[in-house]
Amino acid sequence: MSELFGTLSDGARVHRWTLERAGVRVRVLTYGGIVQSAEVPDRDGRAADVTLGFSALEGYTAHPGPYLGALVGRYANRIGGARFSLDGTAYRLEPNDGPNSLHGGDGGFDKRVWDAEPVEHGVRLSRVSPDGEEGFPGRLEVSATYTLDERGALRIAYEAVTDAPTVVNLTNHAYWNLAGSGSALGHELRLDASRLTRVDGNLVPTGELDPVGGTRFDFREPRKTGAGYDHNYVLDKGVTAAPVEVAELYDPASGRVLTVATTEPGLQLYTADHLGDPFAPNDGIALETQHFPDSPNRPDFPSTELRPGGVYRSETVYGFSVRS
């Protein structure tokens, strides 16, 4: 089911799609592919919205920086120095994070209106990113399909094809708060990752992988997150053809559990320390499934290159349950 959600300053109409199944209700916007809300029950059957969002379109246009619930691309996370080379050609991107390019630039996928069509138990969003958009080469035809499965899990499946060599790295930037309000710092996290990518002062990987054992970054056994995390974890499973569960977030107060399964080799843990008005720092936790930051400049990292004739595919599943 879809409805008009609002109109942008250029007259573009934004629609909201509502997905409901197995006691879960998820709302998705055609603006930025945003997951606006995800309503799930607690251990007593009381539903609450467990992802941060705005009730009106103006909230997203006035506060674009947090990327609340957005589909980010053409390249999620950072590309160091806002530049990379591919097949001997250098490409310059517009820096929007100090010297770096972040989440595809100021005109990234999160600020575009996507075409929408219904699919069974969901909606398929699609658009064409023209050659040179935000500095990236190649005409990219891209889609993201949002569905709810028979258990109420939210599945996001991405696909893309190109007419010229390019790089692609897509994710969803939802901030989860399983309590439904207040701080998310009391949540417990399990993350199946033995290493993370070391970064420099600009949060760009140095190329070194640091073990998490014996440090505050070790979530291989469940424990409270705390603040101060904005790091890419190297998932032990690597790249997989089908989604594999890699993380679990649990709120002891409500009993809600979120599991994350993905085909991706990395996951950015961000505890939202810089989240601002109308929210507060640590009001949510982002678990961004992805390839590693700055991979186009790191040939030893899993490749993000996409070439004509190939198909980019990525899939992440967010499962919801309760614990007594």
C-alpha cells in the first residue's frame, strides 16, 4: 500500500509504502529509499517503532546529515581523499567529509526520489544513476527490493548493472533503538568479527586489520555497547552468496531482539555519538552492512568494482523476535 508522503521543493512527489506481515509493520519512502519506521512487538506484545525517523518529509530534508534509515550509495562509507583510480583513469569526487567522500557525496542516493513498483510482500525501488553523477563513472541501473518474509523479517536485496567500469557499495543506514525511545546504550550486542579495519585521523582505513581480542572492540560474546564506536568490522564469514547471520542486538528492558544476516564482508558499528537535534547522541545504533571503506584504493580489500556484463548483488536481512 502506498500513499503520498510529501512534495519536495522542486515539485517531486514522495510516496510512502507500508509493508505488514507477521505482526511487523515497516514503512519505506521513495525519497532516499528511507526505512521511515519499523514497528515490532515487545515481550508483552506491545508494538513500538524501533528505528529513528521523522514523521514528515521536511524532517529528512532539514536534517540530511544523519542519513536516518537511508539507502546510501553509490559508495557507502568513506573514499579517502575523495579520489580513486580504475583501469589507469583517475576519478575525482566531491569531498563532503573533510577531505573524503562519504556515502556517495552530497547528492548521493539518499537524496534521490526512486521509482517504485509493488512486489509480493514488499516494494521494489529503482533508479538510473547517470555517468558522472557525484563523480562516479558509468551509467548505473540500480534497484533495492524491500520485503517482509513469513516471520516478519525485513529483507533488502540490492542489484545493479553498469555500462562502464565503476565501483558500487550500498547499504541501509537505519539507527536501531529496540526500546522504542530514549538511549540505546543499554542494548547488548553480539558481532561475529575477530578483526576491524584500522583507520587514520580522518577515519579512512590504513590497510591494516587489527584483532579485537582483549580490546573494547570485542563483541564476539554479547555485551553492552556503550558509546564511542564508528568502526568497520571485518566479518569472520567474509563475502557469501546468501545472507549469513553476523550480529544480534538485544534490549533487556523490552525483550526485543534484532538479528542481522548479510552477504557483505563488513559491518560498520556506529553508536551515533554525534547525533543531534531533534535526537540526542546514542539514541540509536547503526549496523551498516557493507564492503570496507576506501576499498577502491585498497586492492587487498574485497573488491567493489563492477564491470559491464556483471551484476552487483547484495542482501541483508533484519530479523525481529523477543526474549522472555
